[in-house]
Amino acid sequence: MSENRKALHEPLIRIVKRDGISFRKKALIRAASIVLALVADALFIYFVTGLNPLSVYAVMFNGTFSTTMRFMWAMRDLASLLLIGIALAPAFKMRFWNVGAEGQVLMGALATAAVMVYYGGKLPNWLLYAVMLIASLFAGALWGFIPAWFKAHFSTNETLFTLMMNYVAIQIVACCVNIWRGQASGLGKLNMKSKAGWFPQIGGHRFMINLIVVVVLMFAMYAYLRYSKHGYEIAVVGESENTARYAGINVGKVIVRTMIISGALCGLTGFLIVGGRDQTISTNTAGGDGFTAIIVAWLSKFNTFYMALISFLLIFLRKGAAEIASAYNLNDFASDIIAGVILFFILGSEFFINYRILRRSGTKEVR
Amino acid sequence: MDTLVAWILRAIPFGTIIMYGAMGEIITEKSGNLNLGVPGIMYLGGFAGFASAYIYENTAANPNMALCVVLALVCTFLASMAGGLIYSFLTISLRANQNVTGLALTTFGMGVANFFGVYILNGSTATQSLVYKTFQTKIPVLSRMGVIGQTVFGYGFMVYAAIALAIALHIFLNRTRTGLNLRAIGENPATADADGISVTRYKYLATCLGAGISGLGGLYYVLDYNQGIWATTGQIEALGWLAVALVIFTTWKPLGAIWGSYLFGMLYWLYQFLPTLLGVSVPGYMTDLIQMVPYVVTIIVLVVTSLRKKRENQPPASLGLAYFREER
């Protein structure tokens, strides 16, 4: 009887969790997924627009690499995206779904802009920068602290809480922009004449400071998560809160502390965007990067160096799509489609990294 | 009084958009899937409905408006379900992370709708489909019966369909075996599985049908609320997130979505009507802060439900987690 049941119930394929996977195999699966995604996108391009996908991809390449200036612009945008990704890494490693980066960045940017508006020209430059920095860190940290505190004390769902905080931040920014612009139709650059609070140019670019900060933080965050006691605590809380409690870790404290760090770094991003890139603020200052960075942080499994790679891929696509748009009279939204398809494929490929598929066979498990 | 009537006439159609979005998401979340792709799905649905109606109108020699409405509804439902299917395949079969997949779907749906939208716009900033007149047809005699007739019967058919759907979903979730099974999966898929319920099939169906319902919100927005005008704006995205907020606000109950969505509609239009109603003038920047109210209210509800820990108001216990049978 038992044999009978076995014959009936052995499925055609079985899925088994992998114990581990070699780096080579992992890289191969990832590469295959991107190639497949590009093929899928190529089919899409061909059937919708009738263009030769290969030449479209070639034009895409120009978006980032045709001139030095373009490359620097790509780096500038990459800096913002990557910084938010780095900021999110500790929260996600703790399995705290901080989808509120957009709002945290905006609050940081708002604090920076407020200091520029009210203290620009009244403080010596070095002090102005310092106040801008501190204000932005504080504002971002506050936006991270609020949902974290409720999560720690009442286990309030953080995904939904942080999502709502984005819109609260957007409305506050809209309100302040409305006040500051007065009768003008737009806000324009802040402190246009005095340039107070604008980052100094290094190598001809104001955003050079952003790039330097990103590189430093990339190493710092890697080390923080990997080698510090805090990083260890974050990892344990992320794996299992009960284990963490048993090990004597104060889970609530770790959650609040980590989210203050995550929020503060998002606030810092806002500071860098306003000071080094835009010199102004709008509800579009974060421009959706707060959401895109979630994908960056998750796909790279919290490794800041992979984050740099994935951010680069996404920025490359964004720039490339803009280039295609102008070259072939298409529109920018192509980049959302192409990026979406690539993300779907990469997300799907995770399955083949984490699991093995076994086909039904007479013999026992084949390795 | 006139202001109040005008306010209600604004609030109920607005509420209907997010009511569809929220009802779809309630069904999806009851199966344990937290689909953050609602804005993308509403984009897909809204665009598919608009495009099918627009193309039919402009190619058919003698367009039949009733047929056009049916065509738009069907296309919306199918396109939204396709979005839901992508999400389901990735999160259920391939066990990808739900939050990330949902966000990618939002990017994708917005991209698809706006990319093809540009072809239809053909250089102009907005195009109109005339089928909106059929969508907006009010109930004949009743809607002309004074203030009550205006505020109760003065909307297109989708407003009433939404209410009927909410009641149907309520009965489905609470009074049928299938609904009970679905809720069981959202609470604890392993137990449901042990009970012989096909977790995968339920999750797929709930997520895809939920996406279809959410997409109707996009259709209602374009072809009724926005008078059949398609334009490349980010408006649907904001509405989609508001629908996700509404799901929390209703504590995952379809009946709550009826009054919750109208309340959100009132709150959303608060900035335009409240000052007139109170006879005060409010500076422009204050309206931005008043628009924040729906989100703040949602946060308060979220906090209060987590404080009170009432069983029936909690999110489905397995919300956001992939189910892997072999991992039990």
C-alpha cells in the first residue's frame, strides 16, 4: 500500500532548496537572466517599432558613453541612486521594509533648502554647510525614526507606514516650495546671486563631492554591515527576532537605531542632491529613486559593491532610453519598460540561484 | 448647501476610483500577497480600456457605444490580469520578493501605458474618447429629483457597480467556503495546505482577479472621472498608492471600502470646498497641507489597529511572505 501511494504522489518535478551555490554558477545564472531580458526587450522593440534592436542597443550605449560630459552626468545620477541604496541596506538586512526612502530623502533635501533660504548669506560658508548637513541628517533620521519606533513597540506594519510617510513628506515639500516661490511660477535655483550653500566646484563639477561621499560610504557601509557588532546584530534580527531576543539582543533598540541610521543617510542624500546637483528643491527632487533604490538594495543582497553595479545598469538604461527617444522619435517611457522587463528577469533568476529542480526519476537524488 | 452638494459630487467619483483599486488589493492581500504593483496595474487597466475604446471609435464606421463600453471593460480586465499574472508567476511560482516585484510592476505598468499612450496622443498633450458620455450616463428619472436625487443617483453605472461588487466580495469572503479557504491561506498557508486546499491555485486566482478589479479603477478614472481624456501624467500612480492606503484604512474589509473611499474622496477635495463652506480664505500653501490629511489619517488607523490588537482588524498573518511547502 505504501508503495502504491508513493507511485501516485511522486510529482514530475520537485523543487529543492540549494545548500550553497558556487560563485561561478551564480554569476552565470545572473548573466543568463540579463541576456534573456535583453532578448525579450529586443523582440519588444522589433515588433512595436520595427527598428533593428541591435542598432537601438548601440544608440543606447551612447547615452552614457558618447562624451565625457554624458558619462559624468550618468555618474552624478548614479551617485544619488546608489547612496539611497546604501542607506537602505542596513534596514533591509534587518528585514525592515523601509519603502519610505523617497520621503526621507525629501525631508533631508527640505531641511537643507530651508537652511539655504533662511541662513544663506547670514552665516560664514563653512558654518552654513555644517548646519545644512546636520539639519538634513536630523530630518531624514526623524522620518526613519517614527515608523521604527512604532514597529519596535507595537509591531506596526512598517511597509505600509513608511509608504504613507512618503506622501506626508511630498505634501510638506509642496507647501514649503509654495511659500518660498511667492508670486513666481517656479522656485528656481536657491540663492542664485550669492550661491550660498552651493557646493564648490571640483574638476568643473559641483557634484564631485557627491561622488566622493558615495565611494567613501560604499566602503564604510560594507565594513559596518560585515565587521561591526552593530552589523552582526542587524543580521541576527533579520534572520529571526526570536533568536536575537534569546541571544540577549535588544531587538527594539536595534530596529530604532538602524532606522535612524538608514533615515539619516537618506537625509544626507537629500543634502547632496540639493547642494551638489540641483541647488533647488521640488516634490520631484528624489524623482522615484527612493523606490528604485529598494530594488537595487534587494537585488544586490545588501552588498554595497553589487549595488554599484546594479545602479549603474539602471542608470545606463535610463540614459540610453532618453538617447533612443531623441534618436528615433520614441519616448522616454521605453526605459521604464526595458528596465521593468530586466528587473522581472533578474527577480525570476533568483529562484534558480536559491533552488534546484529535480526531475522525476527512478534513482534517488541526482547531484 | 450648494458647496456641500458640489463637494459630494466630487468626492464620490473620486472615491470610486480608489475603491476599485482597494477592493482588488483586499482580495489579493487576503491570499497573503502584498502587491505594491497596484499603481502599475491601474495604469495598465486604464490605458487598455481607453485605447480599445478610442481605437474602436475611430475605426468602426458606426460605433455602437454600448458595445464600446463592454469592449473597454473586457480589455481593462484582461490587461490588468496580465499584470497580476506577471506578479503571481514571479512571487508564487518563482518565490521572488513581493515588495520588490510589486515595485517593478509599478514601473513597468506605468512605462507600458505611457509609452503606447504617446502613440495614441500623436503629438498632442491629451486626447479624448467620446465613450465617456456613456460611462457618465446618470440614472434617468431619479437623478433629477432634487438634491438627494443628484447626490445619490447622479453618477455613472460604475459607481453603483463598485458598491454591488463590495457587497458581493463581503459575502464571498465571509459567507462562502471558497472565501473561508482564501482567508485561511492568507493567515497560515501551511495549515490550509494540510487541509487539502490548493494554496498555489488560490493565490494565483486571487491575485489575478484582484488585479483585474484594481484595473477597473484605472478605467473609471480615465473614461468617467477624467471625461475620457488620456494625458501623460503621474496622477494614476498617486491614486494607486491611495488605494493601497485605503486597504489599510478599511482593515481589509470590502464593506469598509465603500464608506472609506467616499471619506477619502471628501478628504482629498477638502482643500477646495472646506474654505468656501466655512467662509474663510486659505492661502495656497495651506491646500498642500490639507491634501496630506488622507495619508495622515491612514497612518493613524494603522497605528491604532496595531495598538488595539483586535484580532479581526489585523492584516493577514502571512502577508508578504512566500509559501514554500518543503520549508515547513
